[in-house]
Amino acid sequence: MKSVLISGGAGFIGSHLCDRLLLRTDVQKLVVVDNLWTGLFDNIAHIRDPRFHFVKSDVETLRSSEKFDEIYHLASPASPPWYMKEPKRTISANLLGALRLLELLKKGGRFGFTSTSEVYGDPLVSPQPESYKGQVDCTGPRSSYDESKRCTESLLFEMQRTEGLDLKVVRPFNIYGPRTRPDDGRAVSNFITQALAGRPITVFGDGKQSRSWGYVDDVVDGFARYFWINETDYKGPLNVGNDREISVLEVAQYVSKLVGGVPIVFEPSPPQDPTNRRPDLTNANYVMPEWSCKVSYEQGVAMTLDWFRERLTAGAAE
Ligand code: UDP
């Protein structure tokens, strides 16, 4: 039986991963550490399992003498406006958080880390394989996120090399879906909350920049398979995402159509906005051959819109 700790477990992705972890019969105890900075208690309020324990704390200063068999480190903001506002705190959550959590890992225990496709920066090759070293500006406005994820990867892979750490690192690509904060600030949730309020949809730049949008259920299924289901000899970081690349403008137009039409307005691009992003899934297909993204962006965005609509209706009725 395993004791498991997840940092950032009340967040958008973390809460979905908690639901997956609690499906495991070999998990005896699941401790969630979250400071509710970008996470929301609402995301885990439905969990009634006696194995589940919530600790409200910054991960880097977590007080605990307990050791765990498996630790998954997800605590970090992931939305550009949030991490750009508090860069020091972002670096601390990722890097110091990882250092603190490593102290709580049992000898021989497994450490999972959610890195990011942002390690590729504004990529010059497409699709991006894990071996692509990226194009990141270490003094740029996105660096607190990009570089703290990169440095945490360095820490963990060097521990794998020098101490044999049992390590699983995933690099997700633009995840969206239910449990995103309405004020998260990323594209899909912004477009949906704007459209549902009858406000214009804000497209930054000309909207020709592209992303590979991954529905949360598909991506978290990939995480679960790599973290604890599929055991292979693959030891590197793993791209997990949908490899269908769609422009921001196309997503905006689709959301507008779903609500019967709201205008699209163009606003200045955020600084150093990447022009493109698409995962090379060769390694993912090797590690988890039965995994694939099953939800198209058309279905996923429609389901996310329904979720936001229900949430707004429930909020209005309270
Ligand atoms: N974006 C946009 N309007 C918004 C929010 C984001 O046009 O209201 C654009 C943003 O400039 C970027 C893309 O959508 O080109 C994805 O942005 P997001 O913040 O979702 O993710 P990331 O930049 O981290 O890939």
C-alpha cells in the first residue's frame, strides 16, 4: 500500500489527478498540499474519501516529518498573467517546492513533476520532440515560469543521474477544461467567460499564433499512465498533449459561434508570446501505446463552455 503526496492538488490539473489517484486501490493515503493561491478548494470539495487529507500550506515551507512512497509536484501558477505578476513566488513554488518535497520522499520512492511545453519557448522546429532544447529568454517576462520549470527539470534529472531517483517528468501542452478558474486568464477560459457574459472576445495580436489545445481528461489520463500505469525503460521528460495545432483566432471564432455570435476584438500581444507550439508524440506513443487524445478541440471547448455555463447558473441561483 502506498502513501502519496500531491502538491497543487486543489488546482485545475491537480484536482483531476487527485480523482485519478483515488481510483487506485493501492493508495492508502493521499495528502494534498495547496496554498490556494491559484488553486480553489471548490475543485476538491466533492472528495469524501477517508484516505484524502488536505493541508493548506506553501509547498516550499511545508512542515512534515512524514515520508511518502510517491510524490507528484504540480504546485505552480501556469497562466501567464498570474506568474508574470508574482515571478519570485512562481520560482519558489517550483524549485524550492521540489527541493522540499525531495526531503519527504522515501528512499526508492517515485517523484513525478509537471514541467511544461514552455521549456521550448518560441520554438524554431515543429513539432517539438523532447530532445529539442528550446528557445527561451532567461531574462524575459515569461522566464519565472519557463526557467523555473527548466531548472527544476535540471535538479530532478541530475538527481536521477547521480542518485538514481525514480523520476517521471511530463511536459503538458496548453491544457483546458472544467475546473479552470474563471479569472485564470488563459485563452480558452477567457474566450468562454467573455462569450457567456456577451462581451467581445479578446484576441491578442493577429490571432495567427497557434497552440495544441489538450482537453484535461485526455492529458491527465496521459499523466496517470506515465506516472504509475505504464512501466517502461523510458527515463526522459515526456510530451503529453494533443498534436492538432489550431490558431488562436480559430478557437475564438468557434467559441463565438457556440454562443450564437459575439464580436472578436484584437488587442496587443503579451510580450514574447510564442508563435507556435505542437508536441512530437513519438515518445508518448512508445511509452503508452494505447493512449491518445480522444477529445477534439471542438468537443472539448463545447464541454468546457457547458461546464462554465452550469457553474455561472448555479452561482446566480445561490
Ligand atoms: N490569448 C488571446 N486572448 C486571451 C488570452 C490569450 O489571444 O484572452 C492568446 C495568447 O496571446 C497566446 C494564446 O492565446 O497566443 C495562448 O495563451 P494562453 O495564455 O492560453 O497560454 P500560453 O501563452 O501559456 O501558451
